[in-house]
Amino acid sequence: MEESSHASPRIRDLPEADRPREKLAARGPGSLTDAEILAIFFGTGRRGMSAVELGRELLRRFGSLQSIARRSLEELGQVPGIGPAKATQLAAVFEFGRRLARERYQDLPIDSPEAVYDLLGAEMRGLTQESVRLVLLDNRANLLHVTEVTRGTLNECIAHPRDIFRTAIAWSAASFILVHNHPSGNPSPSQADIRLTRQLRDAAELLKIEMHDHVIVGSPSSDLASQPYYSFRESGLI
């Protein structure tokens, strides 16, 4: 049977300058498209589709690398050509990126909302549910630990002060920053956010653990805010 003229080329059949690995070696990783980066992780595509085209298909389906990063193993594995093995590779790669971002702050103080956003913004602004994270700091405001306290529905996340302070005490934290996201993209605080912040501020004073800030992560593309985060400390509420 004659091969279809519409069959997708394999990576090794592409001109050398268009092969992701050769392109990276010759021009650096910054020269690669998102699809080509994904292709390097995949190594292979699927029948009739090269690894690069598989990367493009994944981006078409989910929209962006950020969106892919928040998908579950099950969701990724349902894409034809991905399967459990490639889904696991992707999950590991995105987790590597998150840990690398945190590692930068092992010896740098997290003393501003900009630093908090740099640490967690890329991950949290892509979540489809509200998530409450606790950033625990030592007496020099260096990072001790980041943990998720709770995760809620699309628009509601309930965090209890006892869970927050139990974790802070267990890590012998000198101070902490509460961080949560608004999936809508608008970081402006709700009345529930304000009430919780006041409760935590008062409890922190009693326990002699400084509440350094409460940061709400929004989205850089939101038309409802001038910046992609809201800081209770910057706003004078802590």
C-alpha cells in the first residue's frame, strides 16, 4: 500500500536544524518552542505524529504549559500518545521546576509580596480551585518550608487557624506568610479573607509567631487589578 502523502514526519526525518535536540545544542534551550521542549521530554510521538506534533497537540488541547502543569496524571494519560509513562515524566518535570524555584530562596529572605509571588505565583495562578499555602520562615525570614494547608472548591476554600498554627509550631517557625489564590484572576480580598486575616493576626500575637503577610495570588491578565497579587501588609491590614 502506498504511504499517505499526509503522513507526519518523524523527528529524524526533519532537517537537522529543525530537530529539537540538535537545535538546542546549536542555539541554546531558549531557541526551542514550547512544543519542541515537550518533544525532548517525550522522546517519541505516536503513530503518524512526531514528538513535536504531539507537543503541539497537547498545547492545543490544554492551552499552555501552565495549564498542562496543573493537569492530573489521569487527564494527561487520556491524551492519545501520552499514556502513563509520558504523563509521569511530565508531572516530574513540572515538580522539578517548582522545587527549583523554591530552592532559590533557601538563602534569600522572603521579605516582600514580590518575593512571595516569585516563589509561588506561577504555580498558584494556574489552579482551578482555591488553595491555601503556608510559607514558614526562620528568624531571618529565610524559607523553612512551604505546605498546602487546604484546597477548596472553585470559589471557596476554608482554612482553620488551628491547622495553620499547628504546622507553624511543628516547624518552629519564627514567622509565616499565608498565601492563597483566586481562580477568577482578581486578587482583591473577600470579606471572608479579611476575617480570616484578622483572626490569624490576633492569634499570632498571642502565640508570639509573627504573621508577616497574607498574599492573594491573582492573574497578570486580570483587568480587575493593577497587579497580580494583593498584600494585606502593603494595604496596612496587618
